[in-house]
Amino acid sequence: MDGTIGGPAGSLHDPLVVDDQLCFVLYAASRAMTARYRPLLEGAGLTYPQYLVMLALWNQGSLPVKSLGSTLQLDYGTLTPMLKRLEANGLVRRERRADDERSVQISVTEEGMRLRERLSDVPLAIAGSVGLSLEEVGLAKDLLRRLTTNVTAALAEQSA
């Protein structure tokens, strides 16, 4: 009796009530966060997933598509059209790597770097919206990372 959800000491009375579903709470929070980002990114012509790509590139510099996908937990089929749109908008450059023609390297253009400055106030606007202390934000991120790791491991175990 470890008290974890799904364990023998789980506290759910009716496991099929929507508000009692962890997945629903995560889904609702994700939708709310994405909706909060929308007006902050519209002026820059970015969607939330495109913003995540730009964040990764601003922080990591030039990356192979495979590494970018791994960082953002996005598959190639989802990432490629997004990168093509960002390239068409002049924010990133896609180039085949000289040392491996099969690998495509993504880098931020000068225009993409200027966008970083334009969007520098977005994290503060989001922080002002969540209504949590820095400690609570840190705890939430830690718990969500742990949840992701555990569910990913369970999926791997299931498919093995």
C-alpha cells in the first residue's frame, strides 16, 4: 500500500469521473497555458509549438533535426512541416550537414535572433499568469518531469 495513483491505496472513489482523471487535469492545464501564450505570440506570427522550436534553438544554437526532435519530444513528421514554415518566414535555416548528407542542421537566422529580443517579455507575462510561487513552479515542473519519465518507462515496458 504505497499510496500512489494506480496502486492499492489510490484514493479515487469512482475511477471514471472526468475531474478525477489526472490525464484530464493535465490536458486542461496544457490547453489553458497554450491559450495564454497565443496572444503573446500572435504579433510575432508564431504558434506555441513554433515558439518551443525557437526556444530550443535560441538556447542550444544550431541543432540537427533529430536532436531538436528529441529535445522537444516531437517526431520527424510533426517537426519537419513546422521547420519548413519557420524557414519560409526567415527565422531558421535548414542545411544538409557536410559530414552526413542524411542529417539536416537547423540554425537561427539573424531575423530569428531579433525575434528573441521581441519575445523576451513572454516568460514574465506567463509567470504573472500562473499564480504560483517560484517554489511551486519548481515543484510542478519536477513532478511533471517525473510523471513523463514514469509514463515513458511504462510505455517502453508495455511494448517490450
